[in-house]
Amino acid sequence: QRAAAPPPAAVSAATATAMCERGAHVADAENNNVRGVAKGHSGGWMVVLTPLGYFAPLPLTRVTATTLTAAEAEACARKDLRPAREWLQARLDEEIEVEVGDTVYRNRYRSRADGSSERQIAADAATGRVRCALCDWELPQHHLEDLERDLAARPTTAWHHSSLWQTLQAHCGMGDAGLSQEGRRHRVRLLAAANTPVAEPAPQRRRKQQTIGPHVGEAPPPPDTSQDELLARQLAEQEGAVIEEGHLEKNEFGRFVCPAGCDKTFKFAGAAIKHGTKCVQDLRKRR
């Protein structure tokens, strides 16, 4: 078994200062799609201006030198930042990661039905609309307006503190704030729609990550119906943990609502979980 590569050494503060002074071309060592020109650093982080027109923070442990294309360098040389709606979709594709068990689903995932590339969250640059394709849910417009206003005042830090990003994280079931009913429903729909890779057996078991689509020359994999039982078990375990914490949602009449999001209600939590599992399987059949 091949030994794991050692983590990259952190760029020193002196080196980071020199990189920023000369406008060095840098990239994320773990994700080369995040790349641009070094603009500043503080507290172990470097601020990078990307060709898409926004600032991305990178920890110094992941900063690596790179060479931008002429078009990328020209885009980074612009004195005015592009409006958020123009780069919002690209940033969501980079940053949305929904972790379920040993699988991490990026914003772009491979469809269970036909292997095509689909998005969880879609942003329209022309209208500024941001919606979830899985849940038929739309982000209120004021979140984007607030982000654009904050970017004018705090361009390097506004994104991760914005109500837009916080709201999207909660909807998708990301972050450490705990899983809301809305986040659970989104994850259920994602599990039903995505083609989940099979985990490797221990000790070689490693986290799987969704790819954007099938490799060139490969036919899309057929739907894997054997995953229905695994999904049902994951849902039951997930919802069971929520019940122990007393967070399973009830309606105004004190009845438990279906955790998969249908309109049925139940007197007992166990019945809600059992029905929710069936809802997920029915959802898969419809897809």
C-alpha cells in the first residue's frame, strides 16, 4: 500500500508578503480551479483575486505557485470588481459540498437517472435568481442585494459572512450549526437524485467525491437499485438521531410531519420515519 503524500508546507509570512507585493500567480493546491493573483495575507490566510472577479481566501498551507493564462491575467488586472451575479454560479460550484456518510456531493453532481451533470443550486446571472433544482425552492432576492452592497465595503470578507451563503448552507444541510428540517429534506432529495458511488471496503475505504459526469468514452452507469436499502437505512439513522434530540418537526396540531417532505402527518415519530423512507423510494421511482 502506497504511503500518503505529506501535507504541503505552509508558505512563510515573508514569502507570502513577497508574493503579494509582486502580484504572484497562485492556486489552491487542493483545487486548481481556485486560482488568481495574490493580493494580501493575514492570520495564516492569503487573499486571492480570481479571474472571475471575486476574492477567495486560501490558507497558506494550500498556496502554490502557478501560471495564469493571458486571459486570466488580464481579467485579474481589472480595476473594478464584477457584480456578484456574474460570478455567483461559478463560486457556488466551487464551494457547495454536502457531506452524507462517506460521500461528498459537490454542487454539480452526476444524475442517478442518466449520468448527466446536474446542479443542486442554480444561479441566473441575467435575473439574479438563485434556486434549488431539487426542492423547487428560491432564495429571496434581498440576499443577493445585501451581498453586493457588502462586497463594495468589505470585498475580501463579505462572502463567508453573507446571509446569502449562510442561508444556502442551511438549506443544503452544510456547516456545523445542526441539520434543520429544510436541510434534511434537501439531503433526502439529493440522495434520491444522485448516482452514489459504492464505498470501498475497509481498510482501503476512502471518502468518495461526486464527479461532474462520466469519463470520456464511458457509457453512463445504469441506475443502481441496490442502493435503495442503503438510502432507507441512512434516512432512518439520520432522522433517528434528530428524534433523540427532540428536533423532528411537528405541525401546529402537534403531529409529526413526513421527514421526506410530503403532506402526511403522524401521531408517532417512528411512523413518520417509516413513511419517510417509503417516500424516498417512491421519489426515486418517479425520477
